[in-house]
Amino acid sequence: MAFADVVERLVKQIGYSICHQIPERSLFIAGRQLPVCARDTGIFVGFGLAVLFAFAFLRQESFRSTKSRILLSMLVMPALFDAATSYLGLRDTNNGVRLVTGFLAGIGIASLILSCRKDLFDSKEYPLFSKTAQRLAKMLFTLYVAVILSAFLLRNFPDVSYLLASLALVSAIIITLMFLNSALVILLGGKRFGNKSFFDHKTVMLTSLLISVGELAVSNRLHHLAERLLA
């Protein structure tokens, strides 16, 4: 079995945890289906890029104003319109539109969450935005963009392109889940222990990673059980 085949089976199980994986609504590279549908691909990639970019280069004040929040909210509207009108049968859509509108929605959702949670940016209260975390975010953002560009530029080498695209997409899924879970860890942990200094970025990242992996595993099994019950 080729290495690309092994990767395809692995990433398909990851995508199976969170997506319907309908072939007609999914993207393919050299006949290999990406692990989530076109709209989810856009959402996760947009979300992941926005989170890494914000952690690496921005401060919360960059988009905390009411005007900024309105603009960020508008990024979500095209995806909502596309999904609603196509599901209601009012118009046809395609995977290109799903991908682009999902990408904009991912950026908007991530940015709105960041703009609403001041404590996530306050390194004095919660060191999630310490200098070390920022340096790591810059490195990951640069690497992530390089992987995405390489997947596009190497499309004449389909197996390599597919591996890189799958790596970028699975990374985006993990980043999205880790970010959401890190906010949950900070909020629940801070209330429980009443000691904000309890957290450092390593503790938050490790805990959120373990929770994210657990969520994917449980969701995968629940999806499988639901399909068996509905079959």
C-alpha cells in the first residue's frame, strides 16, 4: 500500500469525526478525497490561519471596536446565505463557492471569538499570549502558509500535493479544536481554581490538545454508531 493511501485512510477517519464527507460536496486531488467537505475545508483553513495570524502578529485592540466586529460578522454572511439558499433549493451552488465562503466564515468566526475574549490576549492574567507563544505562532503560521502554497504549486505531483493539502487541513482542524478548548480550559480552570497564575501556555496547549484528540475519537465512534442505527 502506497504511503499516500495510508495517509488518505488516516485523514479520512479524522474528517469522519466532524463531517458528512459527501463526495459531491468534497474536493479531490488526483482522485483522492480530502477529509472534509468543501465548505468545512474553507472554514477550518480560514479559522486556523486567522488564529495563528492573530496570536503571532496582532493584539486584541486591533479588532475590538464595534466597527471591526460588524465587518468581521459580515465575513460569515456569505456562507450562511450560500448554505441556506442551496439547502432550501432556491439556487444551485458549487464546491468553489462553498470553499471561498467557508474560508471567509472561518476567518470571521475566529476573529469574533478573539475580539470578545480579552483575557485570551492578556499575558499578565493568562500567559497564553506570552512571548514564547507568540514566537511559536509566528513559526507555525509561516510553516502553515508554506505547506498550503506548496500543495498548490506541486499539483503536477498529485501524491505530494495531496499529502501536503491533507496535512494542512488536518492541522487546521486540530488548531481550531485546540483554540476553542484552550478558551474552555482557561475559563473553567480559572473559575475552579481561582488562581489565574495556575496556567501557562504549555499547560493550556497540552490540555487542549488532549481534549481535542479525545473529542475526535468519541465523535468518530458516535458517527459510526449513528450510521449503523440509521442504516
